[in-house]
Amino acid sequence: MVFDTTQRLLLAQGAVALVVILLLQIVYRLVLHPLARFPGPKLAATTKWYEFYFDICKSPGGQFAEEIRRMHKVYGPIIRINPDELHVEDPEWYDTLYASNPTRRDKWPAAAKMVGTPLAELQYRSWTIPSNTPVGMTPHDVLFDPNVFEEPGKFDPGRWIQEPHLERYLVIFGKGTRMCQGMSHPELSQQEQRTSSIAANHLRLFGYSVHEYIGGYGLIGVIKNGQGPTVLLRADMDALPVRENTGLAYASKNTTIDRNGTEVPVMHACGHDVHVTCLMGAAELLAFARLEWRGTLICLFQPAEEFVTGAQAMVDDGLYSSFDLPKPDIVLGQQVFCIEKAGA
């Protein structure tokens, strides 16, 4: 195609205008943007391509969580990780963001479920976070504490479960998973969107290959770690149409519309919140300990157990045929119940 003089001039003017717009955008984001005063890399503040590079381009993908850790080491506990989003590394502040503050948590349903968006100004130390600013927070950062893991390659499960490391982990993990996500927000069968998204984001954080929406809101996270057996760990996610009267601080107050069109209360009365929490913890632990085992690990979060349909729905939707996975050598599920004494 040959352009005449006028067309070439128009193209040149368009290119110049585009460059000017980009430069003005950069100046705005670095100088005039409401988040301009927050610390962090200048490149991250000017473009979301920074995040895209670490999550998509940098092998093996999903590396932005690692880059966020590095940024915190350089810039401190609160950082600007892209033009419009902050991240805080302070487990003690977790409840402030996700429990006591009016927070919208569904800004990006497909990802970033560990992001809260305060609906009013929020104070963190000397920083005032503007309203409607997405704020990321990952309580799992405690596991990168050198007191717990000196080096991932020298992982010692026996040392990890000793006090005070386990207690510290349980407190922080419990606040994030139980009070803010799981027990307080149960979902009925075939409605497990929030729970499945939380699980998926957690798995991605630790390097799992995640496949969602299998047989509804079912999902799997996979680590292929050399030659060895294939182990599938399973947790069900759905709750029951029961009103919770425990009086606990994190008791469910949820109601929803069931499949018959009736508004009903919702409670984790069958322990599936415990199953989900335990599998998230096991997935995290095994990801760190991958130098200690070989094989393929599949972490499966199943929907609709209470309808007795979820497992078959996942199989029918290609669980064993669509993801290039070997069939498991063993499948391990969970069941919780109260007994007076271990072994009784």
C-alpha cells in the first residue's frame, strides 16, 4: 500500500499525538495521580505492562507475587504495584482492611480476589489511602519469613510445625480464610463462585497451574514435579441452608436464594469451610516442600457435594480428559467430626 503526502502527514500527526498522550499520562501517574506519593518502582506506577510481564512473559509465569515480595523489601510495607493499586505487607492490618472497613471485594471477579477496595478513606500508619483504591494483601507472606523458611530448598516440615511458627501461621491464615472469606460467607451448592475464586487465587500464588469452572464452580490446581505417583487431594466447598446461631464473631449472617426460589440462611454446618481451609494449607505446604517429593499433585475443590452431583459433574466436564493429567494413583478426601478423644 502506497500512502500519498497527505496520508503520511496524517499518520505522522497521529503518531505524535499518541506519543504526547502517553507522555501526559505518564506525567499524571507519576506526579498528579492520587497514588503518586506512595513508594514503588516508577515503571510499575506508569504502566500495567509491568505486572503483565511478570505474570505472563517471565518464565514460568505467575511471578508477580515474587516481584511484590521484592518490592516490599526495597520500598517498605506499603507499595504501589501498578498505576491504580496498592499492596500492604502487614498481617496485623488484615482485619482492618477486610473485616472492620466497608470493603468491596469483587472488583475483578476473574482474579485479584485478595484485593479489597475500601469504600472510604483508610489510614495505614502515616499513609492515607484514598477511597475506592484497590489494596492487595496476602497474609501468606508470613511463610516467607526467614525464621520459618531460611531457604525453600532446605524446607524442614518438622521445624515448620513447631511453635511459634505454626501458631503464627494459624492466626494469620485463620483471619484471612475463616473470618473474612470462608465461614462468614458460605455459599450453597452450585453457587460457590466466591469460595472457588479464593481457592484459585491462593493456588496461583504458590505456583499451581489452575483450571476453573469444571462442572460448575469446580477447580483444580496442579503441580507437575517430575516422575512419581499422582495424588489428588479433594475438598468440597458448598454450605447448607441452615441459620447459624453460634454467636461467634465470624458467624455467618448470609442469606441467599436457593434453587426453588426461596430466600434461606446459609451456614457451613457440615464442615466444608474446614475442608477448604485445610486443603489450602496443604497446598501451600506441599508447594514449599516440592524438593522433598516427586510426582504430580492435584488439589481439587469440588462444588455441589450436598446435591451429590458435583463430583460427577466435574468428571463429565473433562476432569480426567481435558487437562493432560495422569489419572490419580490415590484420591484423599476429608471428613471432620467431634470426638471426645483421639482414637475413640
